[in-house]
Amino acid sequence: MGSSLLSRLRTFFGKNKEENIEAKTVKKNSAEKPFMPWSDLTMEKESELIDEIARQVVNYGFQDLSVLLLEVVRPMSFVGSRLGLNYMAPFLEFFGIKGAEYTILFEKEENVKQLIRRINELRK
């Protein structure tokens, strides 16, 4: 377990300190977007995650509560996903939880609407 965590840390932060510093300097000097391995989800991956979340909600019987909370937070989904991405997602990845994928999913308000629709479909 320790070696896999160590390899993940090395992959995430670079092999050594100098390489990491050099990479940050190149990023600052270039006009490109910074590399984020979780930055984009395909439409298939989005629908897969939405279906996975909706099935879990229905299996546990939280349809009404979930729809209510999703409707309430839908206008602020982008802000919430950004906070989650910046502060929680990197730590969740070490435990095997796809936190970054979920936070990217909720950036788009349309995905929240699709999740609500999918929960209502599975409820019936």
C-alpha cells in the first residue's frame, strides 16, 4: 500500500522537486491552460456517472431528498464544484474515490438537470 501511495504522489507532484519547479515555471511563462488530468469528461463518461449516481440514490431510497437538494443547489453548482475540485478532489483520489470526476460533472448545470431527470425516471 505504501509503495502505491508513494507512486501516486510521485506521479501527481513530479519525480523530484526540481522537475516540479521547472514545470511550474514553464506553466507560468506559457499561455496554455495548466495540465489537469481530470479536466474534461466525455459525454459518455458524464452519462455513465449520472446513471451511477441516480442508481445509488434510488437504491438507498433518497429520491425525494436528493431531488430537493439538487434543485436548491443547481444555480450554484459551478461554484460548489470549483470549491470541491480545488480543496477535496485531490485528496479523494488517493483513496480511490473519483472525486474529481464528480466535481467536473457538477460544473455544468445541465448535468444537474439530467441527474434530476434520471432519478425521476428510475423512481417510477
